[in-house]
Amino acid sequence: MVNKVVHDLVIIGAGPAALSAALYTSREDIDTVLFEKGAIGGLAAVTEWVDNYPGFAKGVAGLELADQMRLQAERFGAKIELGEVLSIHDEGELKKLATTSGNIYAKTVLITTGSDYKKVNVPGEQEYYARGVHYCATCDGAFYRDKKLVVVGGGNSAAQESLFLMRFASHIDMLVRSTLKASDVLIKELEKHKDKITIHLGVTTDEIVGEDGKVTKVIGADSKTGQKVEFPTDGVFVFVGLKPNTDFLKDTDIELDERGFIKTDQHLMTKIRGVFAAGDVRSGATLQIASASGEGATAALMIREYLDAMKRGPMPEVVGHPTLY
């Protein structure tokens, strides 16, 4: 009979939250393994330039930031495996994870699978990603000072982000496929700034066009007349929602909110004791690299406390785990 290989901690994902947590745990000799199915560094790694991460006065390339975080975690002994976690099964003090490399076991699990921006899936969107097409106004808005922008979307996030981008852009064309679905408060706020934000209702986004590696215009159509319309622009911000990477949790007891993000308690623990969540996949997260890193560090400290409690004796069967022990 083959003995189970049991890790102290398995982290699902290898973005900023995961790498920050791994730095803390591995530094304290907690056996830490990260599973990543895509790019190490997550969305940060595919962000061309990060201007709002503390400690980099001149900004830093997203790939460089992600690589430095990886090297720092690996320096203390964290191991990164390329592969996908398919499911989590609660076996009491141990958690069994089905992966593309077979089953592994862990005393604790940290889910940091993040979320993906919903796409409009039109020609040019992928080609110009991070080179004129963006999904985060806070991250990239400052690059467009005194520039023309197109915002795609008509919900609360599109309205909020348009109002934020207004402080940088010279003018914003907001393309709304049907009707505005933002709250009344936000709609009234948009109306106050008609000089800088023009709302185009019933206009589709059909193609993002560029030249010499830069976005130059958006091509759409008036849904009533079918007439083609064009909007010259220096950049496009798409705000049509976020999709958390939580499909693999559907058959578990982990509780998700109405949008599919993971619910946690004040210790960042999920409904399953010993399973934690941090970063963009967590319900209530602020979707920033700095805050994801902070949550990763917090989760690491909570995991350390949980593991220390396990060493003291059998974990009590407490429904709702109001405390870590």
C-alpha cells in the first residue's frame, strides 16, 4: 500500500495572493505547494505595466513583478507545480485534491484562483489586450491622461469606472448594447458630466481596430437602424462583468455568493474548516494586486494558527468554526 503524501498547505493558483501567502508560510517552514494551470502571477503577469503597487515609484512591468514574487516565494522553499486542481474533498483533518497529476492530500488548502474579466469577444479584443484594451480603470486609467476613450458596458461597474476615468480622459464614449442598467444614483451622476461622457444607447461593439500596435477606433452598429458607427479612440475599457474561477467547487460544501465568488469568515476560512480563500476569487475582494497580496499574507497567518491548533490535538467538530480551533 502506497503511503499518502500529505502537505501542510496546498495553494490553488499562483497569482499575487498565492505567492504572498507562500512567501509567509514557506518562510515559517510550512510545507507549501502551489498548483497553477495558467500563467504564474495570474492577471498581474499579463498586465503590461503596474503603476499602483507600493514600493515601485516609477512603476513596474507586470511580468517582472510576478517573477520577483515567484522568486521570493521559491527562495524560502515554496514549490510550484504546473497543473489543475479538479476538485476538493473534505476528509476531516485532511483534504483530498484531485489534480491533473493525480490525488494529493493537504492539512490546509488556500484557494486563490482569481477571476477573469468577461470579454465581449470581438476581433481585436485579444490582440490589443493591455496595449489599448483594458478591464481595470484603477490599474490603467492614468495612462490615458488627455486622451479619448471608449467604455463598453452599461451596468454599475461601467458607470463607476467611466466616472473614474473622467478625471484622466479628455472625452469618453460609453457604448451600451441595450439600456443603462446602472443604479439611478450613478445614472444621475453620469448626466452631470454630459460634456465629458457621451452615452450611446443601443450601440453594439463589433470590432476594435488598431494601427502600429495601438488601438485607433471601435466599430459598432446602431441596433435599431443597423447602421455602422465608428468611434476614434486611444483606448478601450471593457466593463461587462467578472467571472470567478470557481467552477471546480460546484460539488463541494464551499459556499459561493450570487455571482459565484467564495464566501469566507473573518479568518478568510470557507465553510469547510481548513480551506481558506484569498484574492480576487473571494466575495468582497477589491480586485487590486496590492489588496490581493495583503489578503494572501493574512490567509497565511490564519493558516499558521490553524496548523498550530492541529498540533495541539484533535480538531473539535464545531459547526460554523467561529474560531480557528
